[in-house]
Amino acid sequence: MRFRGKGYNNEQLTAFTQIIEESPGNQMPTGSLNRFTPAARQKLDEIALAITDNLAEARKRNNDPIVTDGYSGRQTNRR
């Protein structure tokens, strides 16, 4: 299931996240390094990106864009 660009709102995406996290088929065995299976982690990552996109679009609609110019720290090679 692809979540980006499908028009889901944040409440629906949050509900999908809860469904994925609570499903026993998406859980790794106890003692495993990861909590979720690789497929579940990919779905959760896609949902997180979709939520981020929704928030960015909402900010654009309100004329309050997020500045994503990148690293704004030290700009010199002198050490």
C-alpha cells in the first residue's frame, strides 16, 4: 500500500500506523534487534513521509513555509 500522494489526512495515517503497530504479523520475535518486520518498517516510513508531506502542504496553504535550505552551520574549511 502506497501512502504518499493518495490524499489521506493525518488522522487516517495515524490510524494506519496504529493498525500496523498492533498487528501480531508485523512484530519481530522477542529478542530481535528490530521491533517490526522489514515490510512493516517500510510501511511505517511511508506513512511518516506522508504525514510530513501533509504538514508541509498545510504550512504552504497558510503562507508559512518551512525553510529547507540545508545545513546552515559553519561554512568554512578552516579548522
